[in-house]
Amino acid sequence: MEELVNLFHGFAVVLQPYNIMLMIIGILLGVIIGVLPGLGGANGVAILLPLTFSMSPTSAIIMLSCIYWGALFGGAITSILFNIPGEPWSVATTFDGHPMARNGRAGEALTAAFTSSFVGALFAVIMITLLAPLVASFALRFGPAEKFSVFFLAFCSFIGMGKEPPAKTIAAMMIGFVMAAVGLDSITGNLRLTFGFTNLINGFDFLIAVIGLFGIGEILLTMEEGLSFQGRAAVINPTVVWRTWKELPRYWKTSLTSCLVGCWMGISPAGATPASFMSYGIAKRSSSNGEAFGTGQIEGVIAPETAAHAAGTSALLPMLALGVPGSPTAAVLLGGLMIWGLQPGPLLFVEQKEFVWGLIASMYLGNLMGLIIVLTCVPLFAAILKVPFSIIGPVILVFCAIGAYTVHNSTFDVALMLIFGILGYVMKKCDYPLAPLVLAIVLGDKAEEAFRQSMLASQGNLGVFFSNGLVGTIMTLGLAMLFWQPLQTVFARLRGQ
């Protein structure tokens, strides 16, 4: 009952006119970000994060989370109409969404995609509402060893369950750890890796890094690719919406399976992209029309969109309750919370109840508002793709530079942003993932501090990480995640024998 009362108090916070206006602005900006290929939710949140510095933390996180929801919705528009995934997790949507558009069923495909996205996100938000307080109260038992074990599990999950080769994930993570070590050592007070630059005494600012890695890196890639857009027209009218909604309940099993897969992949932090592909594959194998997938089956749109939104939303659960982000966007939001002076983790539910429950309430209203907006404004958003990138690119670049400068009012940060942008471009060209790098920058110093505190308390005995059932179980899970791919190979060979 206490959580229910807190949730209603959260709705009272969100329903203030100022916060409702921020929700609408955030969703509109998010859909535009989702429509523009390659920009992405994490990029958009990183670029627009400086706009929220003058707001209260609650209003700021409401706006940024709604940008995220809008980007999730917007990715389906380009996938279906233009066969260009606006987001990585929208790739699976193109398999059946674009064939439906070519067959004159664009309105039906978009309605199914938006509604399925709403259902997946709603399922995940309900799960967060029910589980986040329980996870947070349980996490209050954590000491330094337990905290390090959670960080260790997060790092190992990215290595073992990511779609990229483990060696590349580890390399990206090591770069992030080096960056997290720059500046003042929190244990000894010594300076590390500053090379005489006084601007680096406090280390690399997280916001500068993500604006460069995501925003500038994507602009450089897009300039190289020279994107041009050609697509199908789409009109969504009430008749199409009602006809599609009447058909969707037939696929409730696909929706439920996709919700479960998406929530699992969002919490473990595998992410929305693997969740969408996995759900598409499960739907194809279990459907009676599986052989027709790829020719324009509505079930092939429902599965990936439901799973992607469930994964993208549920990734916020470990961020809020444990301080461990489950996706790149959650990592950016985690950095934002720290900039506003909030420490994500179990104490957040005790010390900042208004903030936490305001955010959870905004998830409910933001997704509902996002569904209404995208259903009514699809032609307007699709028209954005007719604007030449030669105009859009410089506008994004200017926003990135302004965002980087306003962090400390320093031109050094703008130069640093450009260096990070080149690094992001090189890493993407070489197929190195950015998510582990961002995770290491955000959590590297905290993991190091927890590890060193554990070592000091145990006088250098590594057995402290297996000293009780809780920390031992988490460390064992981390090791299992780290060696997940070799273990899968061994099990497959044993089954074959």
C-alpha cells in the first residue's frame, strides 16, 4: 500500500502543467531523434542533457525519459516507410514492416508497431513499479564487496551476452576504465594521468564524453555514408486504427512472450537490439504462418517492437534500484542523475521518493501520450526525412558544441568533445561497441573504489568476494556471464553427443 500511495503522489507531481509540457516536448524531440537514422535515443539524451541543468531533477528526468520513449516510437516510422532503421533495435521491424508498406498496408503496420511498443513498455513499467522497491530494499544490505560484485556482474554481462566479439567489448571497456581513472584518486588523493592539464584534475566529464562519442561520431559516419531517403507515404485514420486494434488480440501469445523476453534482456543488460531479434525469431518459429514471415506479416511487426520497448524500459530498473545501467541510454541517464547530485541505488528510494515515483509515474503517462502523438502525427514526422542532411547535420553539430561548452563554460571541453567524437567514429568504423565504453566511464571509478575498500577491509584477501552467500552468488553469476559463450559451445557439444 505504501508503494501505491507513493505512485499516486508521483502522478500528482507529473500532472503539474509544467511537467506535462516537458513531457510533450520530450516526446516530440524523441520522435524526431528516432526518425533521423543513426542519431539514436542515447545520442539524443546526451546531446539535450545540458538543456535540463536549470530544471529540478524531477522535471529534468521526466523530459529526458520522454525523449527516450519518443525515440523508441520514432524508430519504427523509418523502418516501415523507408526501410531505414531509425534505431538499431528497429532492424527486425523492417523484415515485415516495409513489405506491409509496399503492399499498401503502411497504416496498419505503423498502428501495430506503435500499439505493440506501448504494450511492451507498459508491461515493463508495471514490473518496475512492483519490483524496484523490493530490489532496492534488498540492496540496502550491500557493503563494498557486494557493490563491487554487482558492478562485476554488469561488466561481465556486457562481455558474455553482447552481440560483439568479447575481445572488442573488453578492449572498449578497458579504454573506459583508463578514462575513469583520470584525475584525483578518491582513496589516496594523488593525481593520475592528468599529464599536467589542470582541466583534467576532476577527470573526464561524462557529459563531454557521451556528446562526442555519440553525437559527433554519428555525424561523421552519416557524412561519410551520404544518406538519401526514399520511402512510402502513410496515412493513419480512425478506421485503420480500429481495424488493426481488433486484429491485435489474436496475437496475445506473441505479445506476452515478447514482453518477457524484452524484460529479461533489458535487466541483464543485453539490450533492446538482441531482444527484438530474439523475439522475431521466436515468433517466426512458433507461428503457424512462420514460413510467410518476411513477406508482410503483422506478427513480424508485433514481436520486435514489443520486445524492444519492454527491454528499453526495463533497463531502468537496475539503474534506479542498484545504480547499474542496463542500456547505453540508461547509462547516460545515470550520468545525468549524478550531475544533479543524486546517487542512484537503494537509498534513492528512501531519500528521494518524490523523484523516483515521479519518474515511474511519467513512464505511464509518457508512453500513453507518445502513442497518441505518433498515431496522429506520422505524416509530419516522416516529412523530416525530406530535409537534406546538409542542413540537419550542422544543426546537430551546433547543439553538441553548445551542450559541451555549457557544462563548465570552457572551450577546452569543446575540443575534448571533438577528440571523443573522433574516437567514437574510429571505434564504430572498426566495429568496436560504445556501450561498454560508456558503462566503464560511468561505473569505473565506483567499481575501483568498492574494490579497494573491500581489499582494505579484508587486508588484501580476495576471498572477501566469496565470504557470504549473497556476494558469492553474484560473483558466480558474473563469472558465468563472462564465460557464457564458451559454456554455450560446451553444452551444445554435449547435447550433440
